Amino acid sequence: MTSPQLEWTLQTLLEQLNEDELKSFKSLLWALPLEDVLQKTPWSEVEEADGKKLAEILVNTSSENWIRNATVNILEEMNLTELCKMAKAEMMEDGQVQEIDNPELGDAEEDLELAKPGEKEGWRNSMEKQSLVWKNTFWQGDIDNFHDAVTLRNQRFIPFLNPRTPGKLTPYTVVLHGPAGVGKTTLAKKCMLDWTDCNLSPTVRYAFYLSCKELSRMGPCSFAELISKDWPELQDDIPSILAQAQRILFVVDGLDELKVPPGALIQDICGDWEKKKPVPVLLGSLLKRKMLPQAALLVTTRPRALRDLQLLAQQPIYVRVEGFLEEDRRAYFLRHFGDEDQAMRAFELMRSNAALFQLGSAPAVCWIVCTTLKLQMEKGEDPIPTCLTRTGLFLRFLCSRFPQGAQLRGALRTLSLLAAQGLWAQMSVFHREDLERLGVQESDLRLFLDGDILRQDRVSKGCYSFIHLSFQQFFAALFYALEKEEEEDRDGHAWDIGDVQKLFSGEERLKNPDLIQVGHFLFGLANEKRAKELEATFGCRMSPDVKQELLQCKAHLHANKPLSVTDLKEVLGCLYESQEEELAKVVVAPLREISIHLTNTSEVMHCSFSLKHCQDLQKLSLQVAKGVFLENYMDFELDIEFERCTYLTIPNWARQDLRSLRLWTDFCSLFSSNSNLKFLEVKQSFLSDSSVRILCDHVTRSTCHLQKVEIKNVTPDTAYRDFCLAFIGKKTLTHLTLAGHIEWERTMMLMLCDLLRNHKCNLQYLRLGGHCATPEQWTEFFYVLKANQSLKHLRLSANVLLDEGAKLLYKTMTRPKHFLQMLSLENCRLTEASCKDLAAVLVVSKKLTHLCLAKNPIGDTGVKFLCEGLSYPDCKLQTLVLQQCSITKLGCRYLSEALQEACSLTNLDLSINQIARGLWILCQALENPNCNLKHLRLKTYETNLEIKKLLEEVKEKNPKLTIDCNASGATAPPCCDFFC
């Protein structure tokens, strides 16, 4: 048992750690060799523990000596100097700190001593070389961030490096996936070091690094030659090493950059590591576990190669590497700026641009943003315009690395050519031979190496890459945007670079997704201010033809071809990147009908920038994802008004919401400024009280001429009330849909009734779906219908109306002055009793021509009552929908009799009813000359040859009749298709 004094001291120390520091403490604790009892403790308990609880767990599971040494070691590694001094003073009796004992370390050293001389020396040499590889992986200045934010966070998910994994090695395949620059390679190389670390294993273990960028350049060889090419000191020992495959870790880095024909990795699979084969065959054999099946595999890739990897890897474990999380980015800004106010201002500017913030998961991009904005702030410049677009930020960063008037026109062209050629070849690392092939001298790159635009591999000096993939995409866009000299190939055909039209080709982008962002940057470079900034720094001019080429690429935007949601997002994103209002006007002018799915604040910003110029837009379908507006979805409530809040007193979610609402206000101006917009649909949307009020404010304005509005499945529920209020007195509104599974508020019903009774009401179509109203509310609603003279079509589908509510409606409809022509009561839980009252309506109504009772269990008795009404001469009903109404043979008899009495019915839907035997009875009426029916819908009878023959005979005798037998079950067309 540990002493109470030690427990109290440990608790005091841990409670002084903030939330992030406590997380780091636990991560470092995880990496230590844990004592037996602590190993068996569910790690979830440790992760959820606060400082006090963590101290309790440790003292109950670990020895006193282990706790003392572990605490001091971890605090030292975290650079918490004062706490470390306190821990040593309070916890260490002699002031000495011991390394945490690893019971397996002695065995590892003994195993190394017993190894063959060549193997032992080679192992040590390889470890030194791998250590150098690891150190040269990091972006300068970010090694601590990478180690904390990426390595420790993800390493616990890699089973063969997890100290809690059972001792017997299992041949795992682990796939590290994530976007470019987030630390996949860094993590993989750190895993190589940990794999070969004698502190983690009692035996000598080997790790081999296979870069797919390098493998693509190699000719046929044996697997033994493949892995020994970088380790000549191990060449003699390769056979004995490969004979112990369970001790080997293979890192396959950058699978997405392997340039092989489709299917090359799964052909001619080979298990002989001495046999010469093409490199793709060797790699495929390793991944398929034909070659060295007992070895551990660690694969890194960007997401685009995951589908191909599923065909190769056997039961892989996928670990998503996310790079810098939001808290990591915030901490990075604080460290870079030093001044908290400046750091948080810059951080919020980056976060205001969702695309840029997403790129910030890569430390290199965070460095670019911080470097650029800090320089602007120091000069007293406004950094807000810089962060509006990625193009603006990257261009400002590029120009800040060189003095104005540097006249680097040739060097800039050279680098843009290199970037474009690399992207089209799906290559991000350039070797000397690549430079020679393009006629690029290494000396041409020196200025960009010194300006931190390019990076040179510190081990392989002849290899170069851009600081991040997004910067290579930016330079590739420059290739297209810069004015070309006469001797230059305008479209880059000499270097296998596609022209602008090909750059925007959907087929090319599907094969090479990296081209998409090049298109965005190219639009961004079409901005005249940016062109002047580039010319002032480098002496380069933008091509005068670039705007015209971009317009030609978007020529498919015409009125008779509506854009898909994805294509529209692409177009609006490109136009926003340009920040050119005139360009946006020309591109969106042909749009007449669009569908928008807003998933983040940036998309709201893109829409508000361009769609205000879409003056001929007639129909807009809108969907807003959860998370765009946060007001109604947070537990926290502000105690003060937003207008009185300072920046630091407003919580993060509220700052984000304020930004979203400002952009939303700009977007909603579309409804009050476009007189041609007639149809608005808002569906499956997570709005907020404030966003609904802003939208309604624009809808109520006299300049808004909406005629048809559909609000379906929208939250919060109060939105329906606010929309009803906005539409009161709206003379242009003729069609209104309010659908969604919600409880009707009394105020909503009041607003709806006020809308209907208003003397300016011109509503002709009203659909209420999925509502649960009380009998009192239905009474009030139907009472208002008596006075309304405009409503012609009422759909109450999927409401809990019941027979009692329907009876109130029928009472209204028996009045001579009712105006309803179409009534749908689909799925309103009606029974045959309701049909008896409805029959009375059919007898007296001279207006009702369409009736839908689908999905109500009215049965044969209900059909009997309806047929009694149909038989009256004054009945004007033309369409009757009885889909899925539990009708049998007897119901068909009643319908047959009514149809033969020359009733007014011309359209009848009996689909999804079990009436097979009743068809013979029904067909007697269909052959009768008095039958006026022109369209009959039935369930499918493809397998019943007798019925098929019967229906064919009916069609021959009654050629004016159309029989639709493709309506069955889930494939049945909607009732409204037939009804309307």
C-alpha cells in the first residue's frame, strides 16, 4: 500500500494541471511500461478521470516507487519545471529520479549480445540511420507539436506498439489514412523507431521503410534486393532476418502515390523473396500476405487509395490521422504570436474560412497562415481580406517572401511548370532526373528553398517538394494564369499537362482529384488586384485570356440543364475564390433552377457572394445541415445580449453563430431582391430561431414575389409558426406546404388561420403533413375554411385526423359555398365509419373532383359507402385513390356496380390491395360501354398469366382505357402522382 502522504501529494500535483496538460500526462503515462494491476485497469477509466480520480487509480494499482519515478519523468517530459521541482521535493526521498524499469530490457540486451556480429552491428547502424530519418521528417519548429498532437494521439491505436496488446505477436496490417501533410509519414517513421526500440521488445526487431514514390521508379528486382538497397550493411544478414518475419515491420508509405496500371498489384502474386519480379508485384504480394505473411505491415495513404487497398489488405485496421485538431491549432497560434490578442484574432480569421481552417490540420499550413498574418499585423495592415480566400492568403505569403520588383519572372514560371507537371503526373516529390527532363536546374530552385516555398529532403539531397500539396496546387494554377512567352507551349502539351478545358473535365478530376483545387486557385488568380500584386513582386503578368477560358469551362450552365448540388457547390466555390463580381454575374446569369445543401459557413458565404447576381432564378431548393446554426442546439445560454459582449466573453459557438447569421442575412437578401424567384423549398434543415426570423423578414417584404413555398422537416418546430406569420397578407402566395412530424403549437394554428381568413389571401393549394393536432385545433381550422374562397386543393396527408376530425371537415364541405376541388386524406387513420359521412359530401358537392383516401383501412364496407355517393347523378368526382385500403373481392363488386351506372369516375387507383379474384368482377364493368374510366392503376401481376391475359382482353375491348400494373409495394408511385 502506498502512504496517505504520497496519495495527497500526487493528487495536489495532478489537480494543478489544466485540461490539456492532464490529457498529455495520461498520454505519456500510457507509453510507459505499466505495472500488472494498472495494465489490467480499463484505460477508459483513466481517460475519464480528473486529477483526483487519477491519483486514486494510480495509488491503488501501482507501487510507491513506480508512481514517484513515473510522475517526475512525465512532468520533466512535459517541461513543467516548477511542478517537476515540487514533485522531486515532495515525493523523492533522496532527490534522485530513476528510469522506469522494464523487465524485458535485460532480455533485449542479452538477445543483442547473442546476435551474430554482422547482425548486431548492422542493427545498430540501421537504428542510427532510422533515427536520422525520423528527425528529418518534421517541418522545422514543429517537432514538439507533431509529437504531442499526432504521434501520441494515434499510436495507441496501433496494436503492435500498444503495451496493452497481448505479448504474442499477430501479423497486423494497420492503415494510416488522412489528407496531405497531417503527419502520416511522421507517425509511421516514429513507429519504426518504437518497433526496434529494445525497451518495447525483448528481442531484436527490424523495420524497413518502403516509399511508394521511390518504388514507382524501380525496375524488376527480388524482394531481398528491394529492402536491402538502403541498408547495404545488412545485405549479408538479409536471409537470416527474413527467416524471422515475425520480428519485421514493413512501412509502405504513400500507397496513393504508387504509379502502376490498374490490377498490377494483384497479378502474378509471388511468395519467393529471392525471385526477381516487377516492384508492384512484390508490393502486392506483401500486402496480400503471400510474401512474409508473419510480418507486421504499416501502410500510409491519402483517402483516395482506400478503395484499392481494400482489395489487397487482409483485415486491415484503419487509423485516421487528423493532424492538428482545433485545440492544437489554437495552441500553435498562441505559441507563434506570443501576444494572445493577436493570436486569437488571427485564429478566428482562419476559422472564419472553413476551407482554410480544414487545411490548417496540416502544421505547414498553420505556419503559412501565422507567418502571413503576423507580418501584416506588424505592418499595421488589415488581415481580414487576406483570409477571405485561400488564393489571397497564399499569394500574400508568396509575395511576402520576396522584395517587390525582384524580377523573378523566369524562376516563377519554372516553378509553376514543375508544379503543374507534377500534379498531372500525380507526383509531389521531384528528383534530379525529373528536373532535368523539364529543363529545370537545381540552382533555379534556390530562391524558393530559401523562401520556404520548397523543401529539400535532408537525407536525399536531390529530392524536392512543396511545403504542402495545396501550395503545389496554387503554383499549378499559376502555370495556367501567367502570360506565356512566344516560345512557350501555351497549353503545356510538351510536358503532358492538360489545357484549361481538360483541367475542369469531370473525367480527369475523377482520375486525379488534386486537380479540383487547382481550378479553385485559377479562379482566384483571375482577380485583377491579385494580378497587380503578383506583377509588382515578380514582374509577371496574368494572361489576358484566362477569364475567357474560365467562362468557356462553365458554359454548361444553361437554363435547360439544372446543376447537381455538387456541381453548383463547385461553381459557387470557384466564383467566391475569384472575388470578381462581374465574373460571377456572367457565370450565374443562365441559372433558372438550383438546389443548395449548405453544410458549413463557407458555403453560405459562397452562395451569398454569387446568387445575388442570379436575377433570372425562378426556383430554389434549400437544405441546411446541422451545425451551420448552433443557437437552438447548445445547452449554454448567454446571460447578456450579443451586442454588449466583448470578443472574449462570447463563447466559441456564439461567435461562430454570429458570423453565420451575418452571412445568412446577406444570402437571404436574394428572396427580397429577385422579383423572378417564384418557388422556394426548405427541406431537412436545422435552422435556428434567429435564422428563421431573418429569412421571414425578407419573405414579408413587398419586393418578394414568391408564389409556391414548401417547408418540410425543418427544426425548430417554431419555424412553422414564424413562416405562417410571414405569409399573412402575402397576395402572391398560391401554394403552401407545411410538412414534418411535429406537434402543432396553438400559436401556429392561430397564425395559419389568420393567413387563411386574411382578405388578401390568395392561397389555392395547402398541404399539411405529419402534424399532430388536437380536436379543438381541427375544429378551429375547418371553421376558418368556411370563409375562405380561394383554397381549391387541400392535402392533409399523414396527419392524425381520425374519424372525428374528418367529420368536422365533411360538415364544412356540405355547405353549398365550399370551393374545394381536390382533397387528400392519405394516411389519416380513417375507418369505414368516416366513409359514410364522406358519401354525403359526394352527393351534394358540385366542386370536388379528386379524392385520395390511400393508406386508410376503410375496407370493403367503406368502399360500399363511397359507391353509394358515386351513384348519384350530381356527383362530380373524377379521380379516386384507394391505394392500400384493405379492399378485397367484395369491394370490387361494389365498384363494378358503380362504374356500370355511368358514374363520373375517370381515374381509379386500387394498387396494393389483395383483389386478384375481384378483377374478373371489375373487368365486367370495364368492358361495359357505360363505363367512363380511362385510367386504372393496379398492383403488379407479372407472374399470374391468367390475370395478364384477362387484362389484355379488356384493353382490346376498351382501347381508351390505360391499365397501369407497375404499382406494387415499395415500387408503387406516390399517390399524389396519380391524384394530381
